[in-house]
Amino acid sequence: MPVLCSSCAEKRAVLKRPKTAHSLCKECFFWAFEEEVHQTIVSAQLFKHGETVGIGASGGKDSTVLAHVMKVLNERYNYGLKLLLLSVDEGITGYRDDSLETVKRNQQQYELPLKIVSYEELYGWTMDAIVKQVGLKNNCTFCGVFRRQALDRGAMMLKVDKICTGHNADDVAETVLMNVLRGDIARLRRCTAISTASEGEGVVPRCKPLKYAYEKEIVLYAYFKKLDYFSTECIYSPNAYRGHARTFLKDLEAVRPSAIMDVIHSGENLSVREGVKMPVQGTCGRCGYISSQALCKSCVLLEGLNRGLPRLGIGKHHRLHEKILSQQPLTQEEERKLKAVDF
Amino acid sequence: MCQVDEEYNGQLEHRVTPRVSKKCVKCKENTAVLIIRAGDAFCRGCFKEYFIHKFRAMLGKNRVIFPGEKVLLAVSGGPASSSMLSQVQEGLSRDAPKKLRFVPGIIYIDEGGASGQSMEERERAVAQLESVFRATNYHYHIVHLEQVLSLPSSVLEAGSSATEKPQTGSSYKAAVDQFIQTKKNQHPDFSVENAQSHLSSLSMQKVENGVTSPITPEHTQALQRLFASVRTLTAKEDLLYTLRQHLILHTARTQGYTKVMMGDSCSRLAIKLLSNISLGRGASLATDTGFSDPRYGDVVIVRPMRDYSSKEIAYYNRMFDIPSVFIPGLDTKAQDKASIQHLTESFVTKLQTDFPSTVKAFLLTLKNTKRKMPRVPVHLCERALGMLQGCMRIADVARAINCKTPKIALHGDRTDS
């Protein structure tokens, strides 16, 4: 006896939803998925009518689905938004150059304007060159910090009001777990926010419309809608600390599927004791970007790379900020500590 | 290169391996017998001192135990709570410098009914533990889990706290004075000296101990039916924990204990923290795993073994012959993925071997969180329901969409955290 869709009870069910274990037919699943994203956007009041919104597009499944759903919802519910695609080229051969081809195809399929910014033109360094200097262990820090600034710079070039990224529920849950494991209170507080603060010059607020969508459901959606996306992992990712949190989260999901939402819920409800020192937002002394220290992280990292001291950005280095700002040379002892670790 | 008689000895490098046969880092005289933390070698005497000192420092720093107070020690028979029992004995013994001053009692909860043990096994375990408890000469209670089914529902209410929580260091003294005053009003002949002499006289006479009323097979079956109705192991463990807490609380209230000491070690607490996050209980993190848990009002739960790792406890128990009894629980010999708690345990222990500072790092996170004030405290499971935030709303939406109800009109404003 075929299982009928539990929503419309007319057609045969073709899948079981990972989030709720309901059996649904294709159309009902699409409608459920899109409707949930719509409710997320409406209840958090993410967008205003007439805004220009940049979609962070990497060519992967999350950003492809995001672009598709945003386009569909924009038309269906008359958000009145002007959408465009924004892509970042980190310079990782065998990974990024292939995914960029996918983004260019997306641009034609969804008829949205596209802008690509690259690390090479912004900073003068590609990720491959960085990994050669830094080694295989701490390079995700470089990539992440540079990408954030690259997205902001690209958004300012296009005069965008908001950026939206394809972070899904699994990503947010992993970040909560990772921050708990590392004892990072400051980030723990901010990481579950659905959109970042929007005051200040040179800062484009960013939001995560897919925050409550499971990764498995995104894959199912992309598969059934036959969307075109690029599905290989970054070649440097197996060595990241995030991998531990990710394995744990996947095991949790196998035991109890609602665990992902539970972790996000816990993260949202954590409150911090008074008297704990929190970072204050200021501006970088060199480039004027927002920063909680004297120099923003990407200036510190770049300085380290340019001087051949790749460990400058890793670990504690607040005392060296003034020295770097005033162009003083570092002492012999400091230089020795900051050189790359030999494997 | 690959010849038979090739001599390689000259070219191989000799790495210096850390060895135990070096000097103790504290007294620098005796040879070390063990290494704890990241390479600190201790000799026997210094380790004992370190261990005992940590316990005292924990109680002294937090200053929640008043002199003359009745404190209930929750002992499960496992290594951590047995160690706690021996520390309390040590601290209360006559020849200890600056000895602790409170009146202890012991409670052991027999959970064999829930984990499916036979009556003979349970009686054997109870007998073993009774001999340990008798050696301490403290008042002890042995309670069977089946009794939780006949508790009055008043156990679910949070009692009013008898004394004000001390705000600063100086008002600890004020709190102690107030406590003694309250006690005097209740029992006119109460005094700290009286309490102490009562304690010493306990060692003279035979203590009549509370082994509560024997249970019948019907009780055990009722309990087993309760547990069988819960489908997942995760939920069973959770239920067991809640029932245990209620039973301890009830005993404490009826017997007049105002504090309960639990033997959770640092590793155990880290696992509890992570499982609570995975179960969605972030709001009550600070009280579930912090040093003191004041949610019940009149009875405060403290966790003095909080800074000890399982490794330290295991070494101490072995070196100084602390008796402990192993009693199989719900998740003994279960697979890794059988329940969330079990999965978390294997994850944390594995991570600890690769990154030794993991447990310390996330207990630090814990220290910096505080309890979120609930809008509507839920008494049954002492969890704050929390405000209706994004997650829960979306869960409702998912359910509604699936059941084809007309679209819910959700308010545009979000309740602020």
C-alpha cells in the first residue's frame, strides 16, 4: 500500500522530511520549505520594501538554494527587493575556479546581475600562496577573515543595503558547539543572531534567511528541483577544528533529529554573567574597517604574511598592534616566535 | 641501504620522553609517583595534600555551608561520590587543622528497579554500601527508587529559602548569624557546640538509620512500566535523573537537611553541560552544572567535587584505598549512539585525549553564563520554559503547515531576551 502525502493526502509521498519525519509529496515539500523561509524572514523583519540585497553566492548548494528561494519568494509575496549575486574568489585551484563556473551559470539561469571579487585584487595573496606560507593547520582563519572583508568591500562597490548568506541550521549549531568547546564567550553570544548590527559606516548588515533550514532539507530541495550546484569540499577543510563539532552534530542528529534545533535554542537562551569583559566595537587604525582592537584582524594577518611572519595573526598579539601601526621593527625574540612552524 | 647487517644506531635521534621517575614539582625531594594535568609530577604526600586542600578551598571559597548545618551527601557508590565521602570524613575528623563544621548525613538511592536488576543483586549492592556507611558512623538513608511513585505532589513546589543569600564576603558572617538565630527560634536548645557534640556522640552509640520501608514486587513492576512507556534511552536517562532529584529533595526536606552535596566531577559536569545543550536546555546551564543550585529555595544543592577530573579521583581512590562499589546503570554496555548522554560522553573523552584543555575550556564558558530568569517557571522538571523565540516559533510553523491549518497570524514583534 503506497504511503500518501501527510499534507495533501492525495499524491504519493516521495520523501520523508528530516526535520519532522513527515512523509510528503514533492509539491507539498517545496511549499513547506519555502513557507518556513518566508516565516523566518517575516517574523525577524529581515528586509524592507525597495532594498537592494546582495546574495553571497559560492556556487554551492546553500547559496544556490538561497538564490532560488529568494527569487521565488520575492515574486510570490512582493517583497519588492532588488536582488543580485556577489561572489568571492579565494584562489584555491581545483575548488574555487570550478565553483565560480557554476555561479556564472546561475547568473544566467536566475537572470540576476553578478559581481566577483578576488583575494588577489584586494589583498595581493591567493589562498594557495597563503597555505604555502602558513601550513595546513591555521589557514581557515585567514580564509574566513579575508572573505568577510571581501564580501563587505564588494557590497559597498555595488551599493547594496544588505547581504544575505546561505548559513543553514547545521552551520549555526556547529558554531554554537564549537564556541562552547573553545570557551569563547564573546562569539557565543553573537553567533545565534539572525542578522548583524546595522549601525556604523562601512558596515553592511548581513542576515541568514536559511537559519532554521536543515542541511539535509536543502540538499533534498536542490535535488528535487534539479538545481545546478557544485558539490565538492574545500581541499583544506579536513584539518579544521570545526570537523570535530561537525561529526558530533551529525551523530546527535542520528540519535534525535530535533537535536539541531535544540542546540540552536540553547545557544539563543544562554545569557552571560555581568562583569565579563566583552569586546567593544571601534575602527581599525589602518584601513578604517570595524574592529574591536587597535588594528583589524585582516590588517594584522596581512602584515604577518607580507613580512614572512605567518603566525602574527594566530594567538595573542594585542601588544604588537601599536608597534605595527607605527611601523617599528619587531625585536629578534618576537620575530622568532612568529615564524612558521616547521612540520 | 637495506642490507642485512646495516647499523643504524648511530644515526637515530634520541628523544627525551617525560618520565615519572623524576622529582616531585612541589617538595622537590621525593620521587614523583604520578603525573596529573599537563605534566605536573607529584609524590604521594604532596598529592594527598593537594587533593584535600582543593576540597577545603572549594567549600571555603564559595562559603555556602554554615557551621552546624545539616548537609546530605548523595552517594551513588561510584568513585567520585565515595571520594567525596572520604573527604568529608577527613575534614570532620578531630585532628584536622581548621576542621569543617557541619552535620553530615548520607543518602543512597537504589535504582535497580529501573535498570532491571534482580532483587539479589540489589540486596548485595546495598549490603556492600551499608558496610561502607557504617564505618563512617554518620546517619544514613537507603531509599528505593520505587518510592518516588508515592511522593506527595508538594515535592514539586519550590520552598521559600530559609536564609538570605549572602551578597558579599562580609555578609557571610551576617548570614551565619541569621542562620543560627533561625535555628535557635526553632529549637531553643540549639547551638553550634551542641551540634558538634551530637556528632561526636554519634560515634559512641549505634545510630538508628533510615532504611526505608521494604518494597513489594508490585512497586517494582509499576516503576518498570513507567520506564518502559518511555521510548528512547535519552528520555529514560533524563527521567531517571529527574526522579532521583525529587527523591533526594524529599528526603532532605522531611529529615531537615538544608544542603545537599552531589559528587559530580569536572569530567562528568562537562558531559552534562554538553548534553544539556544538545537537549535544548541552554537556559538552565548555569544552575544545572554550576557550584550551587538554588532553584528549590529551601534546599541548596552544591557540587564540591567540581574541580576534580576523573583521572585524579581514580588515582586518589587507588592510592589511598577508598572503597567504592560499581553498580550497573541504564546505559552500561550500551552502544555509542544509544542515547545523547552516552554519545556526548564518548565524544568528550575522545576530545580530551587529543586536546587536554578541552574540559577546562568549556567549564570556563560555564562560569561566565548566568541563569536566565524564566517568565513562567515550570515546576515539574525545574526547567525554565524560556521565551518564545525563533526556533520554537518555526517548530510550530512546521507543524501547522503540515496539518493544513489556516496560516497562523504571527506577531511581528519579537519578545526581547
